[in-house]
Amino acid sequence: MKVVIIGGVATGPKVAARLRRLSIDAEITVVEKGKIVSYGSCGLPLFLGNLVPKIEDLMKTSAGLIRDTQYFEDTKGINVLTQTEALAIDRQQKKVRVRNLATGEERDLDYDHLVLATGAKEVVPPIPGIQYQNVYTLHSLDDAVNIKALIKEKKIQHATIIGAGLIGIEVADAIAGPRLKVTLFESQGSVVPKLLDPDMALLVEHKMRSRGIDLRLNCPVKELTGDEDGKVNGVILENESITTGLVIVAVGVRPEVTLARQAGLTLGITGAIQVNQYMQTDDTYIYAGGDCAEQVNMLSGRQVFVPLASTANKQGRVIADNIAGRASEFPAICATSVFQAFELNVGRTGLGEPEARELGYDVITSLSTGLDAVHYYPVHGAVTIKLIAERTSGRLLGAQVCGTGEAIKRLDVLITILRFNGTVKDISNLDLSYAPPFATAIDVLIHAANTLENKQLGIVDTVNPFELLERLKKDKSIIFVDVREGDETRANPVEGSQIIVIPLGELRKRYTEIPQGSPVVTFCELGIRGYDAACFLKGVGFQDVSFLEGGMSTWGALQPALNM
Amino acid sequence: MKVVIIGGVATGPKVAARLRRLSIDAEITVVEKGKIVSYGSCGLPLFLGNLVPKIEDLMKTSAGLIRDTQYFEDTKGINVLTQTEALAIDRQQKKVRVRNLATGEERDLDYDHLVLATGAKEVVPPIPGIQYQNVYTLHSLDDAVNIKALIKEKKIQHATIIGAGLIGIEVADAIAGPRLKVTLFESQGSVVPKLLDPDMALLVEHKMRSRGIDLRLNCPVKELTGDEDGKVNGVILENESITTGLVIVAVGVRPEVTLARQAGLTLGITGAIQVNQYMQTDDTYIYAGGDCAEQVNMLSGRQVFVPLASTANKQGRVIADNIAGRASEFPAICATSVFQAFELNVGRTGLGEPEARELGYDVITSLSTGLDAVHYYPVHGAVTIKLIAERTSGRLLGAQVCGTGEAIKRLDVLITILRFNGTVKDISNLDLSYAPPFATAIDVLIHAANTLENKQLGIVDTVNPFELLERLKKDKSIIFVDVREGDETRANPVEGSQIIVIPLGELRKRYTEIPQGSPVVTFCELGIRGYDAACFLKGVGFQDVSFLEGGMSTWGALQPALNM
């Protein structure tokens, strides 16, 4: 059996390795256009940020071996052709035409099964001046090495990043520092718009600004300017221009499907290659997987394009199994995406709130903040969780997390809940791990589920900080009750004529200080005391009372708006 | 509505707090025998180990408030009676007789609903000499303060811990050091026998011994001896005696049910109070929750006693809801337990392998080791996962984890899988979070599931290190093939006449050096290369070949046995 795999990163090597385990005698050939195979492209921002010291580290296995042609030959009996471009597929004859880019030599490779693992390529927006030197996409090891060298020269004082997607933000975190000022442009109104709803994005934006990033939202770049040597030297906006010495374009990737299109294979609505559950294209003998193939979102049933190394590896395994005659299916995905930047662990899964509404769901959400470990344990951080559920059934539709604490652990549990069409009630009752280093006795995730259930049952009303921001624009009569302790309010004051400070412990005696008749919003640091306060005020007859979800931990991002 | 709650730690305060949120006018009284309420008893080992500097830290809320009587009165409108013992329940009259331990005054508290949250008490084994001074159980803040003071005096050189349950191990980690030698006695054959199967326990034992703990398994303590001042000074064993200056007894806890028993409430087979799904005892007006109440293991359907602060809090919420007229059920548990000690994160959920077999399941297991984050990310650690599944269906029955890496994150996902009666296949396909700081592209958990599936499908045979140890006792003909690289084998050599070292990359050329006819076990550092090697050797005709699950990372614990 002859198997040709086009693409030597992630899916391709995974298909090859798995297939070799299942078949000692398959002839497996991997065709890769670049010089190297199987490198950790997800680590490029880490390399820029010096968390990965040497670029070679991204090319090694965990045992320290460089994954080169020889490595695949020796350890796996797999033939890897680097610097070799696949030019065309002859589906009739089951041949792939390839060219050795070093020698120019062309030849045909016969196949019984062909695997397209051609990946994705960076989108280069049609901005005038994009061709100048020192304008990079971060898509190859060479790009990363060149950017790092440029920064190390210490000749530039300012860098521009175009696009506040996860790569743009990771890169901003990696390169911003005392010597290098970074401006980040995003054409949409919030950061990581494909990942986070605007309310959760506020937390990231707040943190980025507090670290000195000049973040420009709703701000498309009109043009780049260059000097006489052809090096970029400026960014032109609507009413402003900025001097810069480096531009990194990170506006996303699109699937690389040239070969598939030429071969007449069907592409999906996302532009990626359409595949069935076996990862087969509409040619039975041609599979596609990884960043060039389309997936299905299990919650919306829609075709989506979510390029991810973990998906690529899972699909590689499925493809190898099918080629080896072990029928195997790749299921719909939850559309999980996570990243770490600016000390925050950030992620999402399932549907975002706008998408859930657009799909016709009667949506209920909660935003909760808590600690990831017991507060007396020396290492702990905050985690904010947004849950998105179907109101009546409580079925979980999606979730987003953000925090300095172990947010991703909670996201992984939520992903598992989604996989089983679980409800918020299912979360409340999970027998999750508890010990002081790992969780609070009521884990922040359980707390998030309980908060949503409390809203669902009408026990108390809450207000999301983002909703509150909108409401404040129209309604100036809202009275805020800050129930934090004196030392907390002194350390992190919120001031304004409509703010009444009454520590929770004094509220039972002093609640008559709060005027009746106006809407009341209670808040504390994380949310729990605001919750207690709202329950109490409701109990003593306040008609329109709610507590601020996530407390100051979320509201801090919006604080300027509070100073009415 | 009058509600009396007996017990002021975990369940009791939770019932009170939740009930207050649901009902502004319930009269809520908490009766607590001790001087303080609602402290973090789980943090006592952390206090001993100086990770929590002051004992008061265990008594504060995350906002820094001491949870005393005044706190509950002021912030929640809850009446807390400390130093007050509940003497008897009059179920007919719905009264509880209580005595103020400071004044001796007795009185009756009327109730509409009574909550028993009496917790658990330490088991004191009937060892002669147990009454000597400096023999402690670690069950109260006072115990912890006294032990720490004794150690700080620097007059003792040796401490004895009786019982290698999770508290015993946490305490050993906390107090062992250059100045204080620790001997830990366990009457059973492995550490944490209620948590871990013997194979997984080996990893903990190995780590403890490498940190200098004198660990004595299968070793019951016969007697303690004391000096003329009544202070403990020795431990007497079968054939040996040991000089010691401090003894900590940590042989477990049992439910405190005196009051329930006197009141004629039904106790379950575990000795804890029997409750229905609403947490009601057989008296409709009396609820019980937390460490005094029995639970049901959702996998075995059996009554179990798994005292845990997280369960206590969840049950408190359910009890409050039911009292407030919101019917709420507490489901069966997965029997999750976790701890952190000796730099290891350790945990379990569901059924252990022996219990699963005893229940009649046709069991298949896998033991896998991998990294918790991408190897080039600067912070990463290993995680070993044991999966226990039903062979034909692949249904997950239980799981155990251990490692310096983020093991508990993976356990939480497995707990969620158990909750939905999921299979190992469900794990393989989970769209878990991936980015270099959080996981490898094929997460260690996915890898564990894939390994089990490979065994299930007969793709390759594996051997568990513990099974191997047993097999080696009978079969001396096994040939080991160490496929690690030269620098790895030099750094961490395994030597013996039956060991052939052939790096994986040379195996395709050199496999003829391995004699045919004998059983072959391949191994590497974590397991993957051993797997590739076993697939290859099987492919070229070796009949009896398997790879070592978890590789050297698990085998290290058994290495002495390999030097045959």
C-alpha cells in the first residue's frame, strides 16, 4: 500500500506515525515544501518572548531529537521529502506530481491513498505599503528569527501589531517592554472577537492597557509608509500617523487549498476542504485533515474553520485508522480556543452569547469570579467564568474563561459537559477534585453554575458589567452599594455621587441609608458579598435590586465609566 | 421558621448562609462545640509545612475577615452559639437540649427543621502508650499549633507518623527535613490504600523514599513507650524499636453520630447517618450532611463514607434548598479524593481496579505518562494516568493520576466523563484546550485514552510495571529492550544481563540482535517510543512483545527489581 501525505507539520507526521504502527509494510511518503518538518509553530510567540530560548527547541522531540528526514526514516521508517512541492494531483491515475525545490527535478508519486495536510497560510491584508521590509507575518521560524534579531538590535523603539486575535495578543505580550512600545490595531470593537464576547474581552483589554499596550479598537490601518531603504517607518490611520520600526500582521489564516481546488475536490462554505466524518474528501482515496479541512461545530451544526494543532493530531489518527482499514470517525468539535498572554489564561468553547442568540436560543448567562485555590494556599489566582445556557432547560451552550488562575482546568470540564449535552445543574453536582492547592471547597466552576441557576430560578437579579455599562448610558438613577470592607475600599476606591459605601457587616443596621425607589446595584470584590447584600435588600423590600456579576474583579475594567 | 444546625464547620455554615439568602426571616441558629467556627481544617498540613504562616489565616474569609460569631450575626443575620454542646434531640417536641460549655447553663432550642452537621472525629487506635504526651492526632487547630511549637523547639530529631493515608503523607511532607527524620508506618502494603491502586501507589512511595522518608509498609505499630515525664520516646514494632520524640496518628476519621444514634435515627452500613437524596434522615424534619452523613458511590451503587469539604458544601446547599421548600437532590458521588505532597499532585475517582474486578467487571486498564504542557514551554511536569474501563464497552469505571504536572486538571475531566457514563472513546475525541502552556498537541489524557483503546483493539500488547514486577518473580526469561537515546541511558541507566540497549532510531537496522523466542518488553522514558518499538518488533515477527506502560517514569519506582 502506497500512501502519500502532502504536508509535514502536525497532521501529516501524525498520519504517518500512526499508520506505521498499524502497518509495518505501508510505503509512506511525506511531501513538505519547507526545509523542516513537524515543528512547534504554536511556540513562535514563546520564542519571541524568550520563554523558548532557541528556535531549535521548537524542532525537537521531548527526548531532544531534531525531527528531520533522518529521524523519520530511522525511528519510523517513513520517507520524508523536504523542499518538495506538490504541483498537481492526477486523481484518475492516482499520482501526485512533485518538484524538488532545490534541484528543480520533477517526478510523479503513485498513491493508493493520498492525504492532504496542506495547512493554512497567513492572510495578508491589501494595505498599501505592506511590502516594506520589517513587515512580517508570524508564520514561519524564519519570520520569528528575523523579528527577534530586529528587536535585539535595539534600533527600534516602537512596534505595530495589526490584528488583536490570539496571535496578535501573544506577540504583543512577548515583545512589549520598557524599550519597545507596542501599538495594537484591531478593526473590530473588542480584542479576540472570534474567541470572546465583548464583556469577557474587556478583562483582557484592561490587563493589556495596564501593561502599557496602546490598544486601538475599531481602528483599521489605512496604509504603511517606508523610508528610502524600503523599511517600514510609519502607520497611517484615519486622523493620525504613528512612527514605527516593525509591523507584525496577525489578521488570521486561511486554509491552503490550492492543490485541492485544482484537483476538483469540493470546498466547503468556510473555504476549507469539505470532508465527511471519516475525513475523506469527495474522492474516496483522498483524505484531508488539519488546518486545510473544514470541521463541524457540534452546537450549531454549522461548518466552521478552527485551525488547531490538537484537532490536526486527532484527525491525523482518524485518517491513519481509516487508511489501515479500521473505520474511524472524527466528531464535530466544540470550537475550543485558548491562549496565555499578559499573565492571563483565556479560553472559550461552544457558542458565544451573540451566536447563541442568533441561532434562536433563549439565552441566560452568568459571569462569576472566584479563586482557583483556597485563599490561604500561597499560590492562587482569580478566574472569571462566563456561562451561556439555554434558559428553560439549563443546557450549557458555551463558556468563556479568563484569569490569572487555573482557568483552563475549568474550561476543560465545561468542554466535557458540552460533549454530553449537559446542563448547568450537571455542573453544580460534579464531584470535582477538592484540596486546598487545587480548588476552593465550592469550586469557582460550581459557583458559576450555582450563580446561573440562582438567576434561572429568580432568587436574585444580577447585572453583567457590560450590560451595566450600556444601562448607565441611559439610566442615571442607579444607586451603587459598595459592600466591601474599609481597607478594600481604601485600596481600590470607587467614587461617585451615586455610590454608597456600607460594609456587608453593617448593612443590616444601615440599609435605611439607601433611598428607596431607585434601582440598586450591590457589589463587592468578587461577587459573593454583593449577592448576600442583594438577597438581604430584596428581603427587606427593595423592589429593583441586583448584584454586579464578578464584582470589582470585572468592574475594574469599566471603572472609569462609574465615575459619573 | 426555626432552623437549628448542629455543627459549625463546612456544612453547617453553608446551610445557614444559603438559607438566609432564600429566606429573610428564618430564625437560624448554629450550635458549635468548639470555640471557633468555619475554619479551614484542610489547611492544617499546610500550616505545619509553613505554607500557611499563621493559624489565623485558616479562620479568615478570602476578604480577610475572621468568621466568628459577630461575623455571622453582622453579615448574615445568623445566630452562632460557640462552645455549646448539643446534648440530646427530642424528636417528639422538636427540641434540642444544649449546654454552654463555658457557663454550664443548659437550655432547649425549638426547631422546625434540624440539621446534623456533626462532622467526623479522628480514629484513635488502641495502641498501648497512645496516651503519652506529644502523641497527636491532627484534628484541631490546637493540635497543629502544638505540633509546630514542638518542632520549632528543635529538641526532637525524629517524628513518627502512624498511617499513610493522605493526611499522614501530607504531614510527612510538611514536617520532614534536614533536622527532623520521619518514619511513616502503614499497616497495609501500599500508601494511600483507600485512594490508589498498588501500582499507582508505587509512584508516591518512590518519591517519598527519595525525599528521605523512612516508609514502613505492612508494618503495624505494637506499642508506644514514654519517659518518666509522660512524654512519648519510642515506637515498638515486631522486631525493632525506634526512638522518637513526636507521634502523629493519622489512621483516618469516623463519622460523629452519637447524637443521631441517641435520637434513634438510622445509621448506614458505613456507620454514618443514612440519608435520602434530599439529605433527610428517616425523620422528615431532620437533615444530615457533611462528614457525618453517608453517600452513595455512583459507580458501585454502594453506600460509602468519603468525608470531603466540597461534598459538605454541596450538601449544605441542597439541605438549605429543601428547608426553604425548593426540592433539591444530592446525587451519588464519584468518590473523588486528591492531595498534594512531595511535589506530586495525586488523585483518584470512581472505582479502583480491585473494586471494579470485585464488582464483576471485565476490566481493562492502561497506565500512561506524558507531559502536562509542551516540552519547550519552560514550566512543565509529568503526569501519569491510570484508566480503568469495562473491556467490551470501553465505559470508564475509574481513574487515578499522579505527577509533578497538572494531574488534577485531567482528573476533573475524567470525573465529568464518569458523571455521564462516558467511554474511553469519548475521551479520545474531546476537544480539550490546547496551547503550549496548557497541554501537548495530543494531551496526556487523550494519549491515555488512546493507549487503552490500542490495548482494547489488540494493536499492541503492553505491560503494567506492577504486573511486570509480579511476572519477573516467576519468569526470568524476559528480555528488555531499552530504546532510549544514549544520553538518556547514561543519565539514568538500567543495567542487567537481560537488557539490550538499542535506540529507537537504530532498531530497524539492529533488531536482529534481539534473540527470538523469549518474551520481549520494550521501554523508553515515557512510553511512546516503547510503543513504536513494540509495534515494529511485532511487525517483523516477534511473537511475544509488549511495551512498558509509562516507561521509565513508572518503572523508576521499581528499578531495583530490574537489576536481576
